[in-house]
Amino acid sequence: MQTNNKVFTFCFKPLVILAAFLLLRPVSLYSQDAAAGQKLFKNNCAACHTLTDAKLVGPGLKDVASKVPQPAEEWLIKWIKNSQALVKSGDSYAVKIFEEYNKSVMPSQALSDDEIKSILAYIANPEAVGGGAAKPKEAAKPADSTAPAASNPNTTLYFLLGLIILFLILIGVLSGVKKSMQRMVNNQAGLPEPEPVTYNWDYCKHWLRNNKKIVAVVLILLSGYLSKAAWDGMMGIGVYQGYAPEQPIFFSHKIHAGENGISCVYCHSGVEKSKISNVPSANVCMNCHKGIQEGTVTGKTEIAKIYKALDYDPDKQTYGPNPQPIKWVKVHQLPEHAYYNHAQHVTVGKIECQTCHGPVEKMDTLRQFSPLTMGWCVDCHRKTEVKMAGNPYYDKMHEELKKTYGNKPITVSMMGGIECGKCHY
């Protein structure tokens, strides 16, 4: 018995250990392979394939191992390395894919077998390395974290109303004290009780004539408040600071410009060369959303509206004959008599978008951040120093301004930036 145990220990135990190592080895390497596969997938596959069932240039790769001929790994390695050769060999599944995708050929990939296996490991379980498709949250529009808080009631109005109420209470109290003292004096002097006062228009006129100082103070306060209210009302005409209209398609600048880091100029390409900041066409949206068919917040709901506007079928990846314009609601509106040039400010002046539009990268719903009044523009021109260093647009002008201002910082106002004709001509 002891001899048998020694034989087992000497001969079979190493084999058992080796077998256990080989069985466990794929498990221990899985996450490592998937992590390497994630990088390889992004560099070689993501431009044409998604990790879901959604089609892009090629088919979606979800559960691809169960769809292709078996053994799947062997077939996929052949397909990825040289799809043309597999089609020419007459492989029925390869020919089917070739025909289904309009006889477009998948380019041969210069990948080793191990690299392809890593990609397949990642496709099989992208969540293992945090690369899975984001699950859409409830399709509700999020609250805008940068939206202005609900405006407080007019504190001046409430202050004046409080003073008036306090003043009326004080009048009532003093009137009662006056009557009580009059009764005491009459009792001591043996005089009859004073007749009760009837409050009518004659009494009011009598009171006003005998309390001219109080009346004057009330009238001054009331006139001051009404004048201030009228002034604020007139100054607010055409000022829509905080305006945040609901758009036909919910578009979150916070997700696109903030979390995804998309440059403002990618969509609003006109700001660098044009007077206006153009609203991007839906075709610009499709540069990304031909492949990204689910949003992280609203799921498929809002992206489907882009497809509808373009009459686009995401399954067939074809455009129909009935596209419709998207009726975006304009947020920032300057008066027609005011001239403003985006290119002058963005390209020449090197002004950041946030200077006028606020922290757009934090806004879910775009809103007007600045008042956009003439006073606001003039104040900015008086304070903003012109960025002349390394800006050939200003070379000659800078030399001329130095003769007048020396080495002082040059603001826009020093260059005629507050002359009426600059904006009104």
C-alpha cells in the first residue's frame, strides 16, 4: 500500500498538477486576453463593427461565435486574416455575408492568431474589462445641473409692503392710544366722551391735511419704487438671459462637449470662418450616430428622431427619399441692428466659447448664459486685453498702438472697439 502511494506521488501527482494548471490557465488568462483584445478591437475593428447586434459598415458582433460555422475560432481566424480567400474557396457562410453586404470585401487584417483570439475574448465578454456597451438609463431628460436657480421674488417689493403694513399697524396703535388718553383727560375735566369718528372721505381729507409729512414720505417711497420698477421693466425688454427652450430633439452638450470631449468647432464649423455659428446638419450627427444607436441617458428615443428626419433605416443602412428638416429653436438672438462676427472673436480675438456662452460643457439643456446687452458688450471691450502675441493679424496695428500707449496692455476699446460704427452701421 505504501509502495502504491509512493508510485502515485512520484508518477501521477505531477500529472494531476499539470492538468489542473492547463484547465485553469484559460480562466486566469481570460481577463488578460480580453484587456489586450479591447485595445486591438478599438484600433482594428471599431470603425466597422459594434459589440451589439446593430449593423455599422459590417454586422454587429454580439454572440458572433454562435453564428459562424464551427469550430468558430478556427473559422473566424481564417475570415479575419483573409476574407477574400474564404469567399473564393466557396465557403457558404462567407459567400452569404459577402452577398448580404453588397459584395463589399472585409480588408485582410495583419494580426497573429493570438491577437485574434484576444479580440474574440473581448467580444465574448466586453464587460470583463469595462468595455461593454453602456446600458441606457431611463429615457427621461435629466435636470440641468447648470440651470439657473428659480429666481427669488422681488425683495424690494416685499420690503416696501412690509414697511407699509408696519406703518398701518403703528397708525392704528397710536390712534388707540390717543383715544384712551383723550378719554382720561375728559374724565378728569368732567367733559363728555368724544364722539366716535366716522371714517369717510371728509375724515380722510382732514387726516391728510394734518399729516402732510407722513403723506410726503409715503409718496416719495411709492414714486421711487414705481420708477425703479418701470426702469427695470424697460431695461429688460429684449433681454432673455436664462432662456432655455425645449428642442425637438434632446441634445445634451454636457454629454457631447463635456464627457465625450467633442470640440465645439466640430459641429459649429462656421465660427472660425463666418459671421454666424452654424447649426450642424443632421449629416454631421450621423458621422457618429450611424454606429452609436443608443444614448447613455435617453436610449434609442432621441437618436431615432435623427434617423426619422433623414429618413434613414439603421437596419438596412439606407436613406429614403423623404428627409425632413429638424426645427431647432434659436437660443441666442441679437437685435437685427447689431452686427456681430464670430470669426472676428474666435479666430482673430481668440475668445473662448465659454466667455459668452458660459459652461456649455456642463449644460444638458442649452440656455442663454449672458445678457447679450450693449452694456455687457461695451464693458467686455473695455476690460478684455487683446491677444496680440503671436497673432499676425495685429502685427502692424500693434506697432502703431505702441506709439500711443507704450507698453500698456491694449484693450479692445483702445482699438476703437466701443465706437458706435463698429456694431451699428
